[in-house]
Amino acid sequence: MTWGEVISGVPLLLFAPLLVCLALLWCLSRRLHSWERTTVRPLALHDAGCLAATAACAAALSLLAGHITDSGLTSAAGRNVLFLTGTALLVWALAGPYAAGMAPVCWVMAVTLFGYSGPQGRSWSVIALPADHRAAAVVAVLVFAAGLASVPGTSRHAVPSAGPA
């Protein structure tokens, strides 16, 4: 079985971008809020830069791997990282970090269950569409940009700490 194979009509590579997305969310949730409130450096910009650099690296590596393996599914993984990370950041800004961790997982599960009509993905699914689908790429970049724009607002939703403040 290869990475591009399908199980019951669903490519296994739909789940790979969750590793990058959830790792980024975990890093964002490990903030030291009391220290970040008193810092002179613009940490929200540093967070956004780290997110953008990681997503750009993931997209570039998936395009390179897709070119080497001649696999459209592998090439689409970078686009899917952008979309799922942007979705999670938007949900973080609206509902907090716990909901943000579940948003990309729920999206992948919804696409797995309802996002296919035959071998082709439905237009709303974004991550199930072929790698050369331009509208899906534009939507992924726009969602990621909106998620990055919401990063400075995420510090309002502090993760409860286990110890004293």
C-alpha cells in the first residue's frame, strides 16, 4: 500500500496535513501569556511569521515530493496544510484553542464521509479536489491569509494554566 492509495474511495493523504496543522496549534497554545503581555517585541508578528514560514515550507516540500513521485495527491497536501491551518486559526479567534484543535479534524472527517461524489471531490470540500484545481488553491490561500490576520486576536482566548499565574 502506498501513500496515494485509497481506502473505500478516500485517499490516505487527506490526513497527512493534520500533523502539521495540529503541531502548529500545539505550539501556539504553549504561550506564556503573562510574559507576552509585558514584552517589547511584537510576538504576534513573530507567531504569524512562524506560521507563514512553516506553511510555506510544507507547501514547497509537498510540491517537490509531488513532482518527484508524479503524484497529484502529494502535491495537494501543501494546499491542504494552508486550508486546514487557516481554518483552525479562524476558529481559534472565534471560539478558542480547544475548538480550533477540533476544526481541522472535523473538516477532514466531513470530507471523508460526505466530500466525494464518485472519484472526484465535491466543490465545497477543497481538500478533496485535485492538485491542479485553481479555485481550491485560491480558497486555501485566502483562508490561510484570513487565519494569519486573526493571530494577534488569539491571545484573548488564553489556555487555562495548571499552575498559579
